[in-house]
Amino acid sequence: MSLPVSLRDRLRLPLIAAPMFLVSGPALVTAACRAGVVGSFPTANCRTVEELDIWLADMEDDAKRSADAEGRVPAPWCPNLIVHRSNPRVPEDLAAVLRHKAEIVITSVGSPEPVMKPLKDAGCLVLADVASVRHAEKAVAAGVDGLVLLTAGAGGQTGWANPFAFVRAVRAFWDGIVVMAGGMADGHAVAAAQALGCDLAYMGTKFIATRGSVLI
């Protein structure tokens, strides 16, 4: 596996609870982290940067409270930054993420290059979601630590590639972290992703019908 040992040892399942617009909030994220999977959320789910600061502080506090007697901490929480140039909040959201020392960040909808240096300088693991081999190559060139492959069935109808072909094509040139998104509904799918050569799976829809979902 390409995952750092420090992350792998905190996971009960090789899974990220995917960031879902209008769904993923602090309750869902912290519950996922306590259960041993990475909990992620779009920073755009916060209406203001001030609200984002509150969410991140709550997640930090929950992680500290949830550490066991031997000091083992839950799986990390993970903000998802929409880095497209049409998002005017990128600098402010990035600053908030850095203030709260996020361990992992997922970038979406654009090149991660503009946010790479501050995130890497802060010691953050950076994953970029990509929908094509060309986008994957650009993200690798920008210096990311991992790729979230948006295959057919990925959230928001953003993925179209066949997962078997996409994963193998990316693994031909990339030995870093690979996460597969699209059609992840159970443990069989997670095991299949690992058999293909992925380190983690991305599961969103299954988490909507939970007590922590903002929609519930």
C-alpha cells in the first residue's frame, strides 16, 4: 500500500466517507473518524469562513476527546477545497484549513497547483480528485500525494471512466496513493478496489441515510 503508516494504523477500513455537498457536516465527519474511516466534507458546506472555523474547531475538539487511554486518535478529518477559479473563497478557506492543521486535504474542480505549496509546507497530505488520465498526470506534476479517481457512478455524475481501465492506466505511471470513487456501496466494492491496486475507496451515498447527515 502507498498509505503512510501513520495514517494506515488509524483506519479500521480502507475508506473515505466522501465529501457531499449539503450532506457532510461535523456530526457525520466526526462519527466517521471515530469509526475508523477518514471523514471528509466540502468547505463550501459552510456559508461563511467564520462557520468553517467553528466546524474545524469542533472536529479538532472531538478528535482530542475521542483519543483512547493509550493516546491513539481517531482517523483524520479531511476538508475538501473547491479550487476552481470561480470560487472566491479559496484563499480564506485555505487559511482556515491551515490554522486548524488539517492532516489531509482533498482538492476538487481544478488544478491543485495554487494551493500545493502552503499545504505541503504545513505537512498536509494532499489528494486531488481527477476524472481523466490527463487530469491525473497534471495533478501528479503539481506534486500531490494521492489521486481520487472519479470513475463511472461517482458523486455529482462527475465520473464517466470505466474503473478497471482508469485504475490500471493510472497505476502504469503513478505509485502514490490511489482512491477509487464511483459505485462504492459495500465491502465487496471496497475489496474490489483494493484488488485493482487502490489504497482507499470513496463512499458517499451510503452515508446519507445516517444520523449525522445534514439532510436528516
